[in-house]
Amino acid sequence: MRLEDLNGPRGGVDTRCRIIVDTRTGGPIAAEAVDVDLVPAVDRAVDRAARSLARTPARRCFWASGAGRPSRVLAHPARPPS
């Protein structure tokens, strides 16, 4: 999570919260929100990240890594005559 004040002391809608969630198997999911105050920006960014995670099917994440793919079984070549 990264918190940033975009305008510094000038004020305004300038507090940004950026969250990056590494799903290990499905790649990173990023969510961002900008608000006047820190707490609402964090709340909205967390909600957005949670919705993105919920929309990412577990099967897609699992297969994206290649970890769950069945290995190809190759027949052993015939032995040459001795």
C-alpha cells in the first residue's frame, strides 16, 4: 500500500491510496482511490481491491501460473535391438 499527498499543503482532493496485491499465481491486482481525507481513500481502495480479487476466478489464477497443468506423459522410446 502506498499513500501519497498529491498537492502537498495546497489542499484539495489529493490524498491517493494505491494498493497492489500479489496473487502469486494470477499476477498483481492494483486498486487506487483519491479523496480529501486519508481514511476514505484507504477504504475505497481496499473495497476496489477486494472486488477485483472476487472477480478473479480461482481457477484462472491457478492455471495462469502453470503450476496446476498436468505434465505430459511421454511414452518411453523403444529400445534399440542389442
